[in-house]
Amino acid sequence: MIQFLLKEKLIACASIDKNNISYNLREEAFSEEVYDVITALSKASLFNAIVAAVETKIGAETPINSTPIVGSNRLFDHTIKAIPI
């Protein structure tokens, strides 16, 4: 999936966190779920295209969210501006 998104220039870079454990409290019961999480860097204007690509390749039941960058240091800002997507 990552290679496809990179080749389509929908993301600039990505990392995979295998066996990411998510903890929740549901109806007073503790639950633990394990996921493989892809974290990718992209532009907000490409979000709908990314969702469409993931749903087509993997399925509509794939959870996807977007987290805006509300602040960063100089090094991160330079890294973002250097990525051509």
C-alpha cells in the first residue's frame, strides 16, 4: 500500500508500526486490539484521493484518519518543504 501511495504521489513518506496495541474501555470492560498502523505525510488536499485509493486496494472497512500538523520545529518544517508532492 505504501509503495502504491508513494508512486501515485499521494504521500511524501510513510512508516509502519506493526502490532500496534490500542487500549480501550468499552462498557466498563478493558479491551486490547492489535493493528498494523501506517503513518504517512501528505497534503490535506490529497486526503480524499488517499481514502479512495486505500478503500479500493484494501477495503472500505479500513480505519483512516487525518491529524493536522499544528506546530513543528525548524527541522521538521524544512523536511516538509523539501518533499515534492
